[in-house]
Amino acid sequence: MTRTQFILLALVLGIAAGIAIRWADAPSLTAAANAILPIGQMWVRALQMTLIPLIFAMITHSVASAVAGGRGGRLIGTTLVTFFAIMVVTVILCTILTETVLHIWPIPPHALDGLMGNATPEPLPGLAAQMLAIIPDNPIAAAAQGKIFPLAIFGMAFGLAIARLPRETGGGEASVMGLMAQITRAMMQIVDWVLVVAPAGIFLLAMGLGLSSGLGVAHVLGVFILLCFATSLLMAGLCYVAVYFAGAARVGRFAAAIAPAQAMGAGSCSSMASTPVMIEVAVEKLGIPEDVVGLVIPMAVSIFRLGTVAHSVAAVLVAAHAVGIQPSLIQLVLAGLAVILGSISGAGLPGAAVIYAIYGPGIQLLGAPMAIMPLYVAVIALPDPVITMTTVTGNLTATALVDRLLRRRPAGEGN
């Protein structure tokens, strides 16, 4: 069995064990279970201790690399605007879909009480206070207090500044960029060490949730998985609509052309591994000029992942609803922005790191329990093929739209 399969099995067995102990209602058995549950919380904390340095270093390096490596002013500008516009639309539509589903089929508001402990969600401050909190007056204090979102904003600004620093002798990147990359890799190494015992940690965490919440945790994870499929497939379908209305390609030809790349994405669960196929499809089957493809596809793999943005909205909102949080409009806007920033910084990382980098800021901003993320790690493999397929579809759609916006050729030519 692979580690992913072991983790998924541990999740199922842990929930079943917790529910069985709860049903048995034997004081000695319950006491024994409660005695070992802190070990699971220790495992969660070991994962969380990497979160602040990982997100800061990753966002800083990603932004600096994207700015410093850009070429072709109009081409890169059009590409970035296209990426951002698509991500904003994705966040809006997936927020509407997720909130609608969660209001029609609500999650029990105490489904994750076992993760919250004695803590309660903090009351939402006013609009002015939330807007001011976006810009940290003291980044070090924000890091010490675990305020991820303002730290991400500072990381973006720091990355932009680093990109303007003089290059090393011989044209190499600024030394501080190398430092950020090394910090990211070091944090990922710690994550890998902690994940060695992931099945045991997930089992204990799931057992505690089964013991405290019964079938509520299964409900939460079931809704999360279904929403992953729904949000990803929604955005994949809308890609064809965007291509049609933009006149970027004939929809039938576009669908047939990108099918091999979609299959590669679903099979490998890696948009990076699908890059060669995407480039071949874009150049040979869609007839997009090589200079456009050569910039847009690598940038898309680096900072634009449609499936990730789509399902991350669901992940953040499910975590909030599961502890009784009903996000306000300003919370939804800020959580959506947090998902976009996390997605931009998290490309190319393994699954667990992506989950912590992308889900973390939005979950923390809404006051939901960060400890839900190991549970997401355990089940994300189920919808991952569809999520990656959507990302590949989004990358090729964005490439076609950028080419059309640049008016490199008349609509329909080469199709």
C-alpha cells in the first residue's frame, strides 16, 4: 500500500474506532482513549510549526521569481491579468456554489468540536478593523501570533522588493532569493519527516473526532469531497464556455485537442508532469505561437492552478461551517483573496504542503480549526485526479485566451 492509502485507511479506522468507543459507553475504554489522544494533537502541532516560515518563504520566493523572470512586457502583463481575472471569477462562482450547497444541506454546527477543544470562534471585528488587519504594522508580531494572511501580504511586498535587488555576479539570482528557496525546502523536509508517522497521527486524530462528534466528522469529509468534485467540474466546464465566447478556438476542436493533456493530468495528478503534453497540444493542435506557449504554460504551472483555487474555496468554507461559523460578505472576500494568494505561492509542492499553504490562510482568517487540515490530507487523493484535470484544462484555456487577446491571429485560424 502507498502512504496515501495507509493514511486513508487510518482515517476510516480511526473514525470507526472512535464511534465504537462512543457507542460502547464504557468509562474505562473512554478514559484509555482520551489518555492517548494528546499524541495525535502533538502530531498536528508538529505539522503546524512549519506553517509560518513555509508560507512566508514560499510566497516571497514565488513572487520574486515571477517578477524577476518575466519577459515581454505586453505578453506577461496580459498573461497575469488573464490569470488573476480567471481566479477571481473562480472564487466568486465556487463561493456561491459552496455556500448554496451548505445552506441547502447544512453541516451540523458542532461537527468539529473535537478539534476546537474549549476554544470558540472569535467574534468578527468590524469592516474597518478587518481592512486595517490586512497590512501588518509589525510582520514579526504577526508571525509570532500566527496571523497568516497579513504575513502573506508582507511576503508579497518583500518578494517584489527582492526582485528589484541587483543580481549576483554572473547573472545569478539575488542571494536572499536563494535563502527563501532553501527555507522552503527545509520546511518541506520537516513536513516529510512528520508525515512518516502520518497514519498513526491521523488515526488518533480521527478517533478523537469519532469519539466526540460521532458521524459528524464523516459528514464533513463527505461534503468536502463532493464539493471538490462539484467546484472542479464546474470550472472545467466553464473553460469551454470562455473559449467559445472569446472566439479563441472552436469548442469541439479545442475539447479534442486538450483531451490527451487532461488524461495525463488526471492520471499523474500533477500539472507539472503534464507540462510537456500541454506544450505539445498548445503548439501542434491548437496552433498557438511558440513564444506565447513558451511563456504562458510555464507561468501557468508556476502560479495558476484552476482546480486548486476552485476546490480550496470549498475546503475553507466547509471548515468554517463545521464549527458553526457563518461567514459575512467581507469574510468571504478576504478568504477568497487568501486562497488566491496561497494558490499562487503553492505551485509545484507536494500535496500536504499545498494544503497547508493554500487552505491555511483562509481557514485561519475565518477562525476555523487549523487541525482539520490533516483530515483534508487524508482524503484529498480521492478528488485529486479531477482537480488536476481541471487545472490542466485551465492552463490551456488561459493560453488560448492570452493568444486571442494579443490578436496574434484571426479567430478560428489554425483550428
